[in-house]
Amino acid sequence: MAVVAFDAVSKVYPDGTRAVSSMDLEVGDQEFVVLVGPSGCGKTTALRMVAGLEQISEGRLRIGERVVNDVPPRDRDIAMVFQSYALYPHLSVYENIAFGLRLKKVPKDEIDRRVRQAAHVLDLEPWLKRKPRNLSGGQRQRVAMGRAIVREPAAFLMDEPLSNLDAKLRVAMRAEIARLQSELGVTTIYVTHDQVEAMTMGDRVAVMRRGVLQQVAPPQELYDRPVNVFVGGFIGSPAMNLLQGRLEDANGSGLTLRLGEQALALDRALLDARPALRGWVGRELIAGIRPEDLHDAALERDAPQDRRLRVDVQLREALGSEVIVHARIAAPPAATEQIEELTEDLGVRTLDAGSGGEAGAAETAIVGRLSPHSSVREGEAAEVAVDTRQLHFFDPETGLGIYDDTPDGRTDL
Amino acid sequence: MEASGQAAGQAVALPRERARAGEPWAARVGRAVARGPLNILLAVLAVMWLVPTLGLLLTSLLPATAITQQGWWNVVAHPSLATWENYRAIFANSAITSALWTTVQIAVFNTVLLVVVASLAGYAFAWLDFRGRDWLFVGVIALLVVPLQVALIPIFTIYQDTGLFDTVLGLVLFHVAFGLPFGIFLMRNFFIGIPRDIMESARIDGASEWRIFTRLILPLGLPAIASLAIFQFLWTWNDLIVALTFGRNTQPLTVAIFSQTRQFGSNIELIAPASFLSLAIPLVVFLAFQRFFVQGLLAGSVK
Ligand SMILES: Nc1ncnc2c1ncn2[C@@H]1O[C@H](COP(=O)(O)OP(=O)(O)OP(=O)(O)O)[C@@H](O)[C@H]1O
Ligand SMILES: [Mg+2]
């Protein structure tokens, strides 16, 4: 049990790739921190530096009281769960779990006690004698977990441990790992691609982009106050809709956001939460609307006219508990480098992201998460009500979120 | 991941075997015919190898007089002619038994030494980071093409100077030296196919390089190690030229048999059983290790 602290840690691979740049992060004792980010952003590299599998190019890494830059993996007192599980194929489940303890010369009966305890916790008792190749994916995953927990290490490192499981098992193991971690109280760094894992498991979530840490915050804060358009677009599923907009003063009665020909009146609460917005009157900015803040206007008759948007519905996905609607709106899309990167990472995020990105195109694909009672139909126009208390705004130049009245509208989190 | 790959392989293989067992005869014959040319070729090869081997065995069972007068095929008709007398004779012949012992020593020691050195070196080339590793490995591969014959004379000189001439050790060292390029190559290529995660996991679990080698690499590399051991054992067991060059009184079985052949007349009743013995022992070794051997050959191709 220990603190794991990155102090300006960088990694430059021999071929010159700068995989991690000057990373500062302190994972508290017993804390569960999730590292997320698009493919290739350096999550695995960061984790492997903690494990000692990768040399640290610059900066210092601390585990507990020790600077471990030059400590070999076996002396770091950490346990790692690999995406591939990396079980020892020639050893039984029992021996796989006992492997680390045997190397540490733990007494035999103590090994036996700990292995059986771990097997009990992980429901592996019936398979202790089997070889890994005769186990299902879920069982292998649990053996990998078992191997980590019997070690009783200072920290757990997990690199996408659930990504080889099918969806149902993943949900079950997600809860399982979170429970184990809090029971054992072991400091954990968990790398994932999956934002549901990130949001549900972590005490804090660290979002990385191109080797640079963007924001570290509890899940809710990350969702509510993303520091920049990248984090805003990355966290949340379906992703936040990002539009090019213009802030206008509505004759002293408040501010309006102009999106193409349409306008939305901003809620007063929003202005109180983001005082810096007043400095943006008359300027172009990026407006972010989360799909869950769009509602079917037909079901919300009392939504005022100046809080509605007209859209053309293209596709309706009924999921039972909700309806995901893909639509087009006559407003220009926001286009910055950060947004392009999001699009690349997630593949087709919206119905037709490609044409939306063209210069001068005045149409943008947007996604809404509507009530299952919504009656919007494919190929028809519809009106959606917007919860304007929840809008997000970003500086189109820097991509930074517009919150408080600090220089450049940058927020002090 | 390796484990899942194996499991998947089994999952695919099992239903097929089951289907084959319940297959009608017609289908089996049909497939045999479809594979006809290959099967015929294999059958021809098998006969070509088996007939002389069988002939040697039968010859070795005949009294000397019967061999010259009748030929070995007559034993099939008159099994009563067969006798163990020749075998009794060669085991009583101290020249042959000491040659057999020399062969065993050479074949076993050089195989063990080769396997140890080649697997250590193979591990280093596959998984340890050290300066000049890749160039050194290129050097090893280059050595693969050096024919043994070009080294005979220079090494003969060295052996005479160092006193290794005419010793079992000298022969062992020579065989190891010439087995190493291929051995290292084979081991390195096999070891590099072992997933890196497994070793890293062991490293984090607290294993030193030596532990990783003994607890993971050796057991996982068993198929390749068995293949190499068998190749080397067979090769050195049957070696004649190296032993002829570097030995005078240190004679393995091949040399001993060779020195029994004469231009006129022959002592076939000695040569036949000795030759058969020399052939049968590696065959037994091969059959014993065959399981690993075949796996070893497939190991590289599956992944
Ligand atoms: N051994 C290496 N040599 C050179 N470059 C590397 C090496 N390993 C990774 N990289 C590069 O470093 C960057 C970060 O890689 P890393 O594996 O840490 O990403 P990641 O965030 O884990 O991605 P993913 O989500 O796809 O696993 C990538 O650009 C990758 O190509
Ligand atoms: Mg990764």
C-alpha cells in the first residue's frame, strides 16, 4: 500500500517516439485511478514505467517513499494484470497463483493459505488443478487477478484487463475488480479504453492525449467540467455534440447562442457557473451539447421556443430504455485538431462525420438520447428541446473550456 | 495469447477427428486416392529404407557361412537358420564394446553440452538487451554456411598443439562447435515466439533472469530443445569423418566398423550386427522423443 507519484515523467523510445510527456500525477494510497485516452496516447507506456518494464527517460517515479527509476521490476513490490493475462501455460492454476510467492520463498503453508483464499474470493476453487488452456476467458482473467492479489503488493497495475472478455462478463468483472480493490485497499492504476469502466471504477480518472495528461478528476467532475474540448468529447457516450456557434447579447435580457440560423437562450444558471462567457459576446466559440441534454420537444410542451432546435432525423435506434437519434442540424460543425483526433479514435462517431468536417459545410451531424416515448421518425424533421443549463463552451483557438474569469478563460480546477 | 491460441486450435481439431472416426470407408478411400501421389511417394521411400534395414537385421542373425552361400532372404524361408551367435560375439569383442562406449560418450556429452549452451545463447539473443546483439546474431547465422570440411585441417593442427587430438573431449568440442550455429538459431527463433508478456509477468512476480530461464523458458522450450537434442544426437552418433580425423585410438562405433571392412573377403558376421546395433540405438532414442520432436517442428509454423 503506497502512493505512486509521477514527477515530470517522460518516455522517449529509442526510435524517437515521445510516448509520454512530462507527466505529473499522484495516485494516493489506496486510490483507484483510471488512465484513459485514445489508442496510442501512451497509457500502456505510463503503466509499464511504473512496473519497471520500460526505462524512464526523464523525471522521477516514486512508489511509497522510494524513487524507483532504477529499481528492477522484481524489487518494486507491484503486481500487474496484463491484457493477455500472461498466464504461465505449463503451470496449473494453483501454481500460476503461487508463482510469485514461491519466488519470494514464502513458507509452503502460508502459500497454500493465500492461494486458497484468493481462489475462494475469485471462485476459482474447482479449477485449481487445471492448466490455463483448459479455462474459459473469464476464468483466465480471474487467475490473472488471483496472481496479483496473493502477492499483497504495494500497488496493482492493470492494462485493459477486461478487454478480451465478452460484454456480459466484462460488466460482472468490472464490479468484481472494483469490489476487490476497495476491500484490499491496494493503490491501483487501471488502463482502459472503455469509458464506462473509466467512469464507474475509478476514484479519479486521468485522461491522456498524445502522451500528455489532459485532466485528472473524479468522474463526475470530468463529465461536468471538462478542461478542454478533447476531454469533453472523449468522456461521455454517445459523445458530446460539438458545434460552431456565436454568442450574442439578446438586448440585455441575457445571452443567446447562435447556431446557424437558429438561436438558443442561455440559462442564467449557466452564466453564473461560467462567468467568463460574458467576455465572449460577439465571438465565435465551440458549443458542446451532450446527447442526454437533448429532449423530444413534442414530449416537453412547456419548453420555451427559444430553447428548441430544429433537426432532420436520419436514424433512430431504439434501445428500449432510450432512443438514440442521429440527426442533422443546419449549423456549422466545430473543427479543431483535438476534435479531429476524437473522430479518428472513435471511428464513425456520428452518422456522417466526414462531410460535416468540410469547410463551409453548414450542416452538422448530432446525436440525441431521447425518451423511449419519443415519436420522432427517420427522414422527418423534428424539434428537440435543449437543457441550456448544461451547455459546454470551448475556446476555438486553444480548445480550453470557458469557465471562470481567469486569463484566456482558463479554469482553475 | 498463446494459451487461447492452443485452446482454439484444439476446439477446431476435435470435431474433425470425431468426424473422421465415424466416416464411411468410401470417403476414407476417396481421400487416400486424392492424396495418392504423396502416399505412393511415402510408401516407396519407406520400402527403400526398410528393405536394406531388414536385410541388415536378417544378415546379422545368420552364421557367417550361411551369409556367403545363401543370402539373407533365405532366412525368411528357413527361420531355423537364425542365431544370436553374432551378437554374442560382438559383445564379447572388446574392440566393438569399447567403440560403442566411446560413441555413447561422444553422442551424449556433446548433445547435452550443445543443448545447454545453445538454449542459454538462444535466450540471450531472443530476450536480453545487450550491445551488438543483432550483429552478433547475424554472425551466428553466417556461421551456418561454413562447411565442416574446411575446418578439419586447421583444427587438426590446433588439437595436436593442445593435446585434444585423439580424445573424447576433442570430438565432443568439435561437434558442439559445429552444432552451435544451428542450435542457437533454432533456440532463439523458438524462444522469441514465447509471448513477451509471460516473461514480463514473471519479472514483476519477482523472478530473476535465471529463474525465468529455468522456470519458464526451459519448460516452454521443451519441444525445440528435444528437436535439437535428437538432431544432434543422430548426427554425432553417425559421424565418421570427424572421428576419423581427430581420433586414432579413440574410435567410435562407426570408425570401428569402418576399419573392419576389407577389400577382399569380409568379416560380415561382425559388421552386420555392429551396424545394426549402431542403427537401432538412435532409432530407439528417436522413438522415445518423437512426441516432442514433431511438436517442435510444428511449433514455429503455427504461430
Ligand atoms: N517499443 C516501442 N518503440 C517505439 N514506439 C513505441 C513503443 N511502444 C509504444 N510506442 C509508441 O508510443 C506511443 C504510445 O504507445 P502506448 O502503447 O503507450 O499507447 P496506448 O495508449 O497504450 O495505446 P492502446 O490504447 O492502443 O493500447 C504510440 O505512438 C506507440 O506507437
Ligand atoms: Mg495499450
